[in-house]
Amino acid sequence: MLGRRAPAGRPGRGRDAGMTTSEYAMGTIAACAFAAVLYKVVTSDVVSAGLESVIGRALDAPF
């Protein structure tokens, strides 16, 4: 390996430098699915009632 030169061009060329288009698509789909599940959880009756309770107690707290 002594005396061997690095290939010309950008350093690191040939390595996995980032995501491909299909990986971006899968990441976008996963993020949308997670957002849909989170939206359903946050807008559920149980969570909504809990948030209303916390906000109501905070507004009724004496200063």
C-alpha cells in the first residue's frame, strides 16, 4: 500500500455518502405514519380530557 495514491475527484467517493431516493421515500412514509398515529392519540377523548383538566387546574390556581 506504500506509494499508492488516492483516486482523483471528491474525497470519499464510492462510499455511502447519503440516502437514496427510495430511502427518502421510506423515511417520509414512516414520518407521515407516525404523525397520523400521534394525531389520533392527541385528539382522543382521554388525552383531550386530561389536557383540559390540566389547563383548568392551571387557570384556577391562586397567584
